[in-house]
Amino acid sequence: MYLVKQLPDNPLDIVGDIHGELSALQALLLQLGYDERGNHPKHRKLVFIGDLVDRGPDSDGVLALVQSLIANGNAYSILGNHEINLLIDDIKDGSGWFFDERYKADLKNYAPFQRTAPERRQAVRDFLGNLPIALIRDDIRVVHAAWTTSAIEAIQDVPIGSVTQQFKLWDSIAQSKAEASGLFQRCQAEKARWAAQLEDEHNPPPFLYSIAEYEATQQMINPLKVLTSGVEQQADTPFFAGNRWRFSDRVNWWDHYDDRVPVVIGHYWRLLKPGASTQTPRYSQLFRNIPPTAWHGRHRNVFCVDYSVGARWRDRKARRSPPSRFRLAALQWPENRLVFDTGEIIATE
């Protein structure tokens, strides 16, 4: 078993990023026709595209449900960048449900949220550590953020269960290069100097070039980062996303994807009804010239199924009444249509 795993021939329901929104997942499964064990009358199978956790009210509940569906033989899941962060102890915004170090800081935006009991944390790591990075068959490819041939080739012979060690190995190689060039030291100096402003949306730091170069370089050297976080380059201007100022930016790699096999991704905070709100997620701008239910890319054969349910914490914080414009969706394959947790069914373009 390797980090690139084969899918069965069943019809599929490919579910976007869940981010701890257990009630949205339960509603979507009902809309799709699954029972509590994940059985479907038409023998469909579920595919989860990663980012099961963080920010939402019950990441632990989402993991428990997904794990049971997989154990029953009715579902498959890959790792997203948020699961990678957990496995490598990269403690970031929204992970206070798991990491004690982040708990108090996350109360401001995400409370109330269920926490994982200390005695269950190793079981969570064991479950996530044995998930693949990509799922494939002749007519479809599933990866969290980006499909590049070089990154897939780098991981295709890496055994399942070794993703944490392999990630740290590639990161160590990148880190050694950054330290040898002095880039890491310059990056750390910028972080120390501007620490108070890096998580302050209303008090932006200047453009921090060493942070930008370090993050983009670290990203592209590690194939697991490319596949789960995307292709990045230095941003044109600083921007605030994920509750911190950023200086490297995700790019629309799909405009250079030249294979003919369709790819389904999550990760990029798409919106079904973009609107003109100032609360539009920053990364949704990658879709500003793409209809919200359209395939995209050079050959129109890449589809992002993340409809930003992970931003529902904003609704709770602002005490907005449902329905939310932030949705959870599944792409039904080969039917090529979307089903949302709200019950809407829309053909893709």
C-alpha cells in the first residue's frame, strides 16, 4: 500500500473540505442517500478530499464518523494540509480542538468547539497517519490541492503509514538549504520583529520578503506540501488569510495541467454564490473569472469541490441565521453533478 491508492469502480460521491462541521456532513450524507453505516442502495462510495478538521465545532466527531465509514468499507479519504499539520505538530489557527497550546487563542473565533480527550489523541494520529495522499483510477484523480507529475512521481512508491517521516525528511532537506543560504535566519528575524502584527488583521506589517521567499521555497521543495497545499510563489502584496498575514500566494496550477484525466481537488475556498461581501475568503479570488459550478483549467478537467463550509464559524461569530452561504458539497461521479448539504442539486458546467 502506497500514498497513491487505487479507487474502486463504484460510482463516487467526492466530498469537499469539512473542517469540523459535523452537522453539515451528516446533512449531506442524508441528502446523498447513505445510511448510518455508509451503505448506499446504489452501491455508491464516499471519497473525502481532506481537511476534515480545524475551525469547526466538532473535528473529533467528523474524524470518528469518517473513520467508521472507512472501516465499514464504504468510504475512502485522503490527507489535506490540515491533517498534515496535525501529524507533524505544526500548531496553527483553528487546531485548539486537538492542541492544548492553541486552545485559548482559538476561543476568540471558534468557540464553542468539542475537544479531543488526551487519551484519544494517539488514535487520531494513527488513523490519519494511515491515509493516502491521492486516489486514482482510469477516469478520475483525487488530491487535496494540486496534481503535478513530479510530486506524484515522488510519492507513488512511499508506503502508507510513513507520511509523517517522509514529510519531515523533505522538510529537513529544504530547511538545510535555507539555513546554508541564511534565508532561514532572515525569516526568523522578520517573524520576531513583527510578531505582534502578523496575526493582527487591522495592523499589517510591511511586505516581509524573507518570509515570502522562505515559505515559497519550503513549499515547492516538499512534494507532500505541493500536493496538499498547492503551488505557491511570492505574493504581489501582503494579504490576511487563516488569521495571519501572508506573503506567498497560491496560484492556479490547473491552467498548466495538460493531462486528460479529470482531477478533483478541495482546498481553495470556492463559493456557490460569491457576492460582493468583504468576507469573501481570500483564496476564492482564484475563481473570480470562473463560474461557481464550472470545471476549470487548460482543458476544463479540474474541479474544486470545496465550497467553504469551513468558514461557517464566521456566521456563528456574527450570529447570522441560517442558511449559510458557506456550503458542503459532494461531486457525484460519473454523473458530474453537485449535491449540497442544503439539498440543492446542480449539474456542473
